[in-house]
Amino acid sequence: MAKIHELTEVLADQIAAGEVIERPASIVKELVENSVDAHSRQIDIIVENSGFDSIRIIDDGDGIESDDVFTAFKRHATSKISSRQDLFKVASLGFRGEALPSIASVSDVTMITSNGTDSGTEINIRGGEIIKHSVAAVRQGTDIFMKDLFFNTPARLKYLKSPQTELAQITDIVDRLALGNPDVAITFTHNQHEILRTAGNGNLQQVIAAIYGISNARQMVYFENEDADFRVTGYTSLPAVTRASRQYITILINRRYIRNYQLTRSIIQGYGSKLMVGRYPISVINIELDPILVDVNVHPAKREVRISKEDQLGQLIATALQESIAQENLIPDALGEL
Ligand code: ADP
Ligand code: MG
């Protein structure tokens, strides 16, 4: 008798979910990215008990037409790419079609969505099983509510850290999403307590102030630089304003937050000998490039990417920072803050 059989869809989704959905912060990331991809102007993130109880994301984006709602929860189902060529020039944050089925396979998800033209839809999926699928009269946009995370995968539930740690992870990802999308009004509320609110007016400095405080934002200088392949812009703190960790550096490639050791080094390099050993700046750097120059399909959560001409980009960044810091480096002295 044959011993090999295909896994059921639900089981396959649960296995795949392990790569995409590690913790509550991964859910926030995936859902907010979906809202951004759907051209939302306003995104509200409402979390209870660090996501152990629930995560709700409300957006005013494109919504999903009723005929597509069921498909959206299928694995590898996406509206964002369709051909192999598209994969080499991904312009959206998502494209793998894995987030919704993954989340729905390991939690209880209710989505209410409308594209503003046909009648809206409400769908409830728990552990990959459809519990409810009906018409719902709603405004355009998407409201997605997740509870009982990892109820059916106890090992993963156990792997989660303390509520404080999980909340810190969520806050970190929300901050990076807000920094990457200053033209979207984002609110983040935890246990009825507002943690972040951005205006959505496109002003990155204001978003930086909302996250790192006004006095830090005032001590950051603007930089820009470009060549035939890349354009870099952003704000970086004067050498007097530093932190003991690299995590106050946000690198965004075409608005996607990524981690990259080499580019982080280039930022630090821009300070020359002005930074003390073990001290790092607060920086937000936007890198705009032709998507053909970046492969985002190397990491399931897309945290790491592969960039062509990375050395050239690194130099461009180092020079940009060096010049801005040199021009502004007298300001802290003038303010008597050193
Ligand atoms: P991906 O983002 O990689 O396409 P997802 O599983 O995250 O895959 O989402 C599947 C599809 O559902 C998306 O391609 C998109 O068409 C639709 N979708 C998901 N979330 C939203 C949203 N908030 N607003 C509009 N459409 C959405
Ligand atoms: Mg997605």
C-alpha cells in the first residue's frame, strides 16, 4: 500500500504558517502591509493583551470584491503578481499570497470587507475551517479581527515570549511601518491606550517625532544623494544623539523595512570617527530603486533582501550622511548640548 499522500490544505497551511507567522507582531506586519498595498489612507491597529487576546486592523483601502474573498484565503492566491516576470519587479509589499491562509489556519479570523461597489462580505475562518460566509453591508475598506492565536498549535503558543516582549515586537514593527508610510494615517492602540498616531500628511519628520520624541527629531539632519541606480533620502541624528543599539536605524527599500548588515555599516561609516564605539545613530533611510535591482523573495517574512550593486549603494549612503553631518555638526555646540 502506498505510504505517501498529499497533506490536506489546512495542514499544509499550518506548516507554511510557521515561516510567516512566528508571533503576534508577524500578524500585525502582514495585515498592515496588506492595508498599505490596498492604497489605504487610514489604518487603525487595535491590539489587546499583546495580541494574545486579539489583533484588529481597520483600513479604508480598496477592499476585496465579494467573489474574491474566499480565494484571498487560499494559499498562493494573490492579486499582486501573476507572471514570472512580475516576480523580478515586485512593487507591492506582499506577493506570496501566504499571509491570510497562514493566519486563518492558526487562529480565528473574521474579515469584513467591501470594495465599495458590490455588497460587502463577512467571512469567519477558524483553524482553516470556514465558519461563516455572508453578505455584510459595510463601507469600503477592510476590517479584520484575529483572536485565539495558535489555539490549535500549542507548541507555537508556548514558544511566545512574555506579553511585554511581544508588545515590544509589535510596537517595533508598527514604528517601522509608520516610518515607511508617512502618507498613511496610522493609529496603534493597545489595551485601549493609544501608543502611536501619525497624521498621514507625508511629513516623515513628524512621524520621527511621534516615535522618537520631538527633541530627538530636532537633532536629526536631512540627507539625500543619488546616482543612476539609486536615490537615498532620510534623516539621521547628529553625532551627539546616539543609542546603544542598532535598532534605531530603519532601512527602507521602496518603502519596505528591511534588515541589512552592510548598509547599516555604511550608515555608521558616514559618521567617520564621530561616533563612540558601541554607539549608533537614530536614522531613517529611504532607498528608491528600480525593483529589478532587488530580490525580495529570499526570506519568508521578507526581512532580508538581495540587492544588486550593494557596494555602490553603500558608498552612496555613506557619502550622503557624511556631507549632511559635516554641514550641521556645529549645531549641537552652538546649542551647548555637548
Ligand atoms: P499577498 O499580500 O501576498 O497578496 P495575502 O494572503 O496577504 O497575500 O492576501 C491575499 C490577497 O487578499 C491580496 O493579494 C489582496 O488582493 C487581498 N487583500 C488582503 N488584505 C487586504 C486588504 N486589507 N485590503 C484589500 N485587499 C486585501
Ligand atoms: Mg499580504
